[in-house]
Amino acid sequence: MALWMWATPAFAGEEIRESYDGLGHPIRRLVLQDDSLVEEQVFKFDGDKMVERTTTRGTEVTVERWAVGPAGEAIFELQKNGAFQSRETTYSEKGKVVRQVLEVANEPAKTTTWSYDAKGNVIASEVQLSDGTVVSRTVADRAPAPRTKVPLTLAVDAGVAYNSTVDAMDMAVGFSVARKPTSEQYAHDPLEVRSSVMYRLGRSKGEKTNDDLVANFGLDYNQLVKHLTVFLFTNLNRNPTAHLNADLIVAPIGVKYDFLEGDTWKLDASFAPVWNFRSVVVQPGAACEGGAVVDSETPCDTSKFRGSFRVRAGYSSSRVKVSDVVEWLPNLVPADGYPKGLGTDSVFRNTAGLEVALSQRLSLKESFVFTRDPTLAAQADCSADPNNLLCDGLSFVTTTTLSFKWDVGS
């Protein structure tokens, strides 16, 4: 029986051997050719950043170093066999390279500068020697991008609920029109317009339990000056079932300050003087504001000048929109001559909203409105129904609807 011995042949070709530390950083790299060392690289790291690489190839030793200067500038230096070869220092502002200084052994230093437009495009670059001589210059003449039109967005909202156990039906339908430019369009088209109507109807066992109509109109001139927007708005609420003939708020002028600019995150604060007209039907024996007792069901009208202080926050993406508005409306000209703050003659309101896109045109919307207004008690018969939230000056309204929207023009 013969015994064959197989010998492993010598490796002929290029072989690379690499070593890594426990954090996964390369620390050594060897290049061999036909089992002979051709090149060796040694790496040094500061945290996760490589700060030095030493390459030895034959008798030549090349050292590359990376560093950050005191002003945040990036520095790259090259040495060969211990002799300085070059140094490149790069300065950046807002993520853009604005200046670069190149120093090469036995040559004058060169400084390159770049200029950018508001959109981050390079519009000029220049190379200068250390003595001020301009070596080269490039100027880019960029025509403005075509202006996009602001679409008119139409939306129809609808929500219906029915409970056969108590024979109760609730319905909400609405319609809105909005013209909303993006923040990039403010410079040439700052006008924003919105108008909406929402009607809520409730019935239980054949009797009407809710008959609520809310209409809104608003107009904004965005970024009149940086961060500042001027606006006006009008809100009307009518609910005869709740003894409310009209609650009208008119703001002829207001000022808003944007803390965050852009279309994703929103945070702003605003103030507007408003006229508030209110007509409430009170029951016999009740007193209108001012103390007059009525002997029949009578509308009581009030007219007040309030201040609307609002803080708004929100987030918007292609799929989800979340918003919250906190509003305080004190009476600026009360009968006794001084504002009562959060007392008996001011309104506090918090409005939260959520919208989730189900498709390009269809979305699910949810809104929550909490109101604290002591004068709401006039809309309820608190002697017959003392547990009514209106008697405590409180109101809470939530609405869930499906919204179908489309753009007219673009």
C-alpha cells in the first residue's frame, strides 16, 4: 500500500493581512507579494476618528495626519521621510466650505475662497497666492429658479355615528378652502388664505341635541419682515340648541412671531385685539349681563373688546400632522375698568389636532377643543341641570372626520 504525501504549494501572488482592535478600528495592514513584505500601514485613532496613517514602502515612510484646529478648521498634513510635504487647512460655515489654504514645500501658499447664494449654490470662487496675487477666479451667473404656483386646496370632511341602543345619531360635515404657500415661497408669494365651515348635528330619540355651526376665515401676510407675520381672522359659532345665537370674534389686525421657520416644525406666538359679539338666549327669571332680569325667553347681547394671545406648536410630515394652539382672551375694557386676567371675564381655549394621511387625497382627522369661559353658564339652565359642564364655565368638543382634499392649480 503506497502512502502519498501532498505538499502545500507556496503562495504566489499578493496577500493582504489586516489587524483590528476590539472596537473594529483597523490598526495594521500588511501587503505581501510572493511572501515578501511590500508595504506596511499603521493607523492611529482618537475615538472613532483616524488621526494618523503611517505607510512604509521600501525605504520611503509617508505620514498622513488629520486634526481639528482651534476654530474648528480641518487640517491635513503630509510628511515623507520626516520632511514636510504639504498642509491643507479647510474652513467651513453652516456645512459649506468657505476657505481652504494649501501650503506645499518650497512653494507659495494658495488660498481658495468660495461664495454661495441663499440656496447653497456656488456663485464665485477665487485662488490667491500668499502675496495677494489672484491666480484664478470663477463667477457663476445663476438664473432664478422658476416660481412654483401656490395651489388652492379644497377639502370636504364628513363623520357619522349612530347608536341604536339609545336611538342617537351624530353627524359632522365640513368644507374648507385654503391657499398655503411653503416657507420657500414666502419671498415672492407670502399671502396665505383659509376659510372653513363645520356643521355638527346630534339627535337622540327624535329630538335635536346639537345644532352647532362653526365658520372661520383667516388671512396671513407671511414674513413681512424676518420672523414677523401680520394677519387677520374672523370666527363665528352658532348653536341654537345650546341657546347660542351667535358668538362672533373679529380680529382686524394681528402680529405673529415665528420662533421656528420651515414647514416641518412650527412654534409661534401672536397677539391681536379682537371684537367679541355674543348673543345668548336666556330663560325667564335669568339675568342678562348687567343685572337686568328677563320675564320671558330673551336674547341677551354683549359686545366686548378682548386681546387674543396665542401660542401655536406643531409638526407636519407627508403622513402625519400634529398641532396644538393655546389661546387666552381677556377682556381689555371691562366694566370696572381693569382686566380680570383668568377671572370671570376671560376665555381660555386649547385646540389640539391630529391628521393622518390614508392616501394621497384621503386622511383621517381628529380635533379636540377645550374652553374655559365663565360666561358659558348663561347658555344652560343650571337650576334644572346643575351637572352641566356649562354651569362650571367649561366646554369640551371632539370631532372625528374623514377628509377628502384636492388641489386646484399648481
